[in-house]
Amino acid sequence: MFATLHEAGFVGPVIVERLDGANGKFGAGIPFKALEERVAKARANLERMLQEAGFET
């Protein structure tokens, strides 16, 4: 998906609306530290996917 956006000249924001846990389970009520770790991992994954598609992060 990101490669297609890059090829089309997309320059808008990328907004992540969801942050699932393992196997699609959100895990409401998880400790804040665990949520911070999920956010950091999700950001790293998103940055990697954007770089692989040709975007600069």
C-alpha cells in the first residue's frame, strides 16, 4: 500500500487509528508501560514499512 502511495506522489500524513496487541487483542486495562512499548514497536514497524516503500522518515 505504501509503495503505491509513494509511486503516486503522495505527500500527506499517515495516521494510525488503531493499535492492536498480539492476535488482534487490544488488551484494555494493560499497564501503561506495556502500552508505551506497543506504541514504540508500532512506530518502528510503520517507519520500516515507509522506508521500504521509498519514503524518507
